[in-house]
Amino acid sequence: MEKFVKFDGIVAPLDRANVDTDLIIPKQFLKSIKRTGFGPNLFDELRYLDEGQPGQDCSQRPLNPEFVLNKPRYKGASVLLARRNFGCGSSREHAPWALTDFGFKTVLAPSFADIFFNNSFKNGLLPIVLSEETIDELFRAVEANEGYQLTVDLASQQIIKPDGSTIAFEVDPFRKHCLLEGLDDIGLTLQDAELIKEYEAKRRETAPWLFDAIK
Amino acid sequence: MAGKTLYDKLWDAHIVKQREDGTALIYIDRQLLHEVTSPQAFEGLRLAGRKPWRLDANIATPDHNVPTTDRSGPIEDEVSRIQVQTLDDNCDEFGILEFKMNDSRQGIVHVMGPEQGATLPGMTIVCGDSHTATHGAFGALAHGIGTSEVEHVLATQCLIQKKMKSMLIKVDGELAAGVTAKDVVLAIIAKIGTAGGTGYAIEFGGSVMQGLSMEGRMTVCNMAIEAGARSGMVAVDDKTIEYFRGRPFAPTGANWDKAVEYWRTLHSDADAEFDVVLELDGSAIKPQVSWGTSPEMVVAIDEALPDPDQEADPVKAEGMRRAYQYMGLKPGITMGEVVPDRVFIGSCTNSRIEDLRAAAEVAKGRKVSDKVKQAMVVPGSGLVKQQAEEEGLDKIFIEAGFEWREPGCSMCLAMNADRLGEGEHCASTSNRNFEGRQGYGGRTHLVSPAMAAAAAVAGRFIDVRELA
């Protein structure tokens, strides 16, 4: 995973609550056995006027001009401003894969669904929880100012607005560390391999039926 | 000191290492694998030169992409075929037990796991699928994970987790005739909302939950995720224990006795404290139908659809307006005015033998209405299908005009060929009514198996009790 560095980005507002993972990346694209290439199908049903198929050249498809990401003023956006319960529904990691492949580095919302929230950190996508009031204010600011940008600084846990004022945000220290350093979780866990083996040995004594049943 | 909740007990029993930052390394007893969320995990292992930590903790079966029609040839859709083939190849290469497409034990992972005794009380169970919460019905700690975590569990048999908060949802009273587990869980989601359980592990309790069969408890826990909770669970009782007697991977002999002794401790202590306790009167629950595009947009069958103008929360009101537009419905009507173009009985929520029996009871001696283009029954596994056929349920369905299919996820998410056409309404026993979920432009109405069968024969949504 790449290190998460401080960045400035255009903000795209997606003004609807309960954006589910089916909406973020519809099921037909989950048939891919790769981790990459989902960007062109991000929000497929909202973004295009036709039904998308896997492997299709999306540059030839009719775009929905009303959809926010198709508006020229949000071209190149890397900050997604969203409403409550973003990422609800399935556990598909294809949702953060599609968002990052498109170019998003962070999603700002009043709340996130648990599995999506967790999956995001594993893929260098930073989900930031802000109050409903702050989110409302940002929606108004983005609407009023074409080219509205925010600076996201994970190290200091701050979002810096164009006028220099800041919004502080919370992030779990372990997840922050992993994002900043671009760390692979598995490597970290394997440093505790001996502890895992000790646990298994004890468990095998107290609950032997949990081992060797499936072969 | 207060006693422990069931969740506390399951959590404590699986801590490998408590970290200073509040997270813990948690041991995972069982991982279920399917073709959609595992290929990138296996690829990750290969790229890093890693091997699975413990082969016998994993079990796999393809379910999302498999056709529910004739399976004598290869899967027609090339992309689906490659994905299923990739699961077969990965399981063969790494040595993981898989029930392949034409094995009678193949099925939806969440039906197969308990059926085989691969799911057991007291286990931590994960799967790259949000409906893994299903297995909590057996007093297990079960939840969905993404592909990175699938790889993490394959490589380390552990997950890094932060303990969730605890919620008890107590459903007391007695369910009226015709009201099922599905109606109970839809009523719960309607009440607490799709984010009501976010950050919580939910224990379902009360006399109604105790009265439900294991199949019914699975239906309720299955949809905990639709209330935002990664995990749902129910305390172990005699029914739980009896369910596992004789299952292929369940313990036997002295191990069985030892296991049962432990399983009997898997309930919340009488003095346990929960962060949140919610109580519902089960006697007041009527058959439920979803009308919108979120599982919280649910009404009782005789209730008028809600008016967004009466909704105080502007974000919620906007969501309702969008849902009405997508669904082609209007506030104030009742669901009895809506004709289902298709009917789908199946999915990890409602494709077990009890679900099929309930639907067959309604279908028996009746015919699918000519207003309905298609009504299909998709059993949850090959073994459920066999049992249903032994009981003659297949004949009842076929005589009534239902299609009797091969097992898989099918039209719950339409990754295979089973899907809705644009604008079509569907009475579906599945779990999600999101836009496009069952097919591009499709309109899903979540109901119980009995209510789905009733809608099929009546040609409109109807209170199943009116057919009695």
C-alpha cells in the first residue's frame, strides 16, 4: 500500500444518504478477479444512461449529464463529500477499489457503514467522520464556489479550508499509523506468530473439536 | 461487577493479544470462502509467497455466479465461468476443501456452513460477505469482512479488531399466525433504521426469539447487517445443540459432550449490561413489505405508504422522494395495489427447508397468477433441494406454476442470469432492496416466503392470512 500523504483536492458533493455498495459498484463488475480497473464503473448506474457490462469501453457510453461526477467543475476530484451511512450494504472491497481507482483519496461523511469503513483503510482511502453541521456547511461551500478545494493532512488530523481555517478529525491511532507508513497488516500480525501458536495450543486442549474436523 | 454478555464471552475467548491502542488480535475459528471476494486474496498470498495458516479452518463453495438452471455444461457467461474456475483452481492449489458446483453439498455459503456443522456455537466465523452475521444464530461471533481481511485470515488465522458496543433487542410476546422471522427482522429494521446498529454487535433475545426455529433465528441474524450491525447473535439453547447432532463436521463422542458443556455457557449472564437495550412487542408485528430502496423503508401489509412531506428530517425525506421515483409508487397507497412482475423465493435469508415449506403451504392447490411473469424457487443448497424433493415440495411448486431451480444466490443480487427487467416489481425473500440490486432498474419488495408465495398466487401483495 502507498503511503498516505498530505494533499489538496477538488471536492465533489454526492448529496444523498445511505449510499450503498451496490450503487458504488454494481454487481456485474464484481466478477473481475483483479483489484484494479474498477474506476470507470464507479457509480455506474448514476454515471451512465445505459446498463454497463464488464469489459466494456466506457468512453463510448452515454453519460448522465446531471450526475455530479460528470460535471466539468468536479473533474479531477479527490475528496468525496457524502451524507450519512455511506457505504452501507455488502462487504465488497470493490467499493473502495472503485473509489481509489477513480482518484478519490478521502470520503467525508457524518457516518459510515462499519465494513466499508474498515475496508477503506486497507486500501489507502481515508474515511473521515465529521458532524452533520460541518458536512452541511461544506455542501454549501462547495455549491457556492466552483473549484472548491480542501487540504487533507492525516498527520495533524486536520482538514484545511481555502480560507486557512481548519477542521479537526478523529482517526484510530493504529489505522493512522498504517496509512501514513503504507504498512501491510499481514506482515505486522505475523510478527505475533508465536502468540498465535500459543493461543492455538491452549485452544486445542480446551476445544479440540475446533481443529482437524474439515479436511 | 456486572456479568458478561454473550458477545463478551465470545470476544474474550478469542483474544490472542490485547494491544495498547484498544485493538486486539482476535483468533478466527472458521472462514467460509466463495468465488466473488476471494480471488484477489489468494492472489495476494501468492504474490507475497505466503501459505494459508491453517487449511482445516477454511471451507469453500461457489454461490454468487452459479446458474440455477441446467448445470451439465460449463457456465455460459464467460466472466462468471472464469471466476468460479478461479475458486476451484485456488482451492485445489492451496488444498482447501471446496464443494464444487455439481456437488450436492454446494450451496449458498451461509446455508452450507451450518448444514455441514462447519459453523458451530462459540466459534468466530468470517466470510467475505456481509451476510455472515447469519451464523450468529448459533451463538457464534460471525461477521462479514472485505477481501484484504480474507487474505489476512488466510495468512494469519487472525483479525485486528476493536471491540464493538453491545445492543440487546428483545422481542417478547407471541407472533400472530402468518407472521414469521422475516417479518420480525423487517419490523426491527423499520424501527431502528439501516444505521441503527452501526458500531454494535446485536444480541436478539426475548420469548419470540426463543420460540423461533434455528432457520428463523438465521433469518433474523442474517439481516443484522441491514440494521447496520456487522454481527447479530442469539444465545445457545437446546434447539441450537440439537441442530448439530449428527452434522458431518460436528464433534462426536467425548468431544460432543465436551462441546455441549461449553456451548451451554454461551448466553448472556442475567446481570450482564448492554450499551443499548431495545424492546419490541412481537404480538403487534404484522406481515411486512418493503416499499422503497432501503431495508428501513418497510410497512405492514395493510399500512399506507408514508408521506415524505410529513418527514421532519430533510435528508430522510429526500431519500424517500428519490425512492418513490425509482419505485414508481406514490405515498398514501397500500402495497395491496402493487402487482409483482416476478417472485423470487430464495437467498441466504430465506432458502432453507422451513422457508420452502412455508411457501409451499401457501402455493399448494393454487396457481401463480397470470399477472406474474415468473415465480421461481431457488433452494439454498443441494441438500435443501434434496430434502424438499423428498417431501414433495418441488411438485407442489411446479404444479402451482413456480420454477424449481438449482441452488445459489440467484436473483438476490443477480450476478448470474437470474434478474429483473427494468421497472419490474419483485416480491422477493432476499435481504436488500437497493436500486439495481436484482437487475438494472429492478424494483425489489422484501417479504417473507409465505408472503412471496401469497403475492404470486394473488397477483398482488396480499396479507397471507387472507388466503387461509
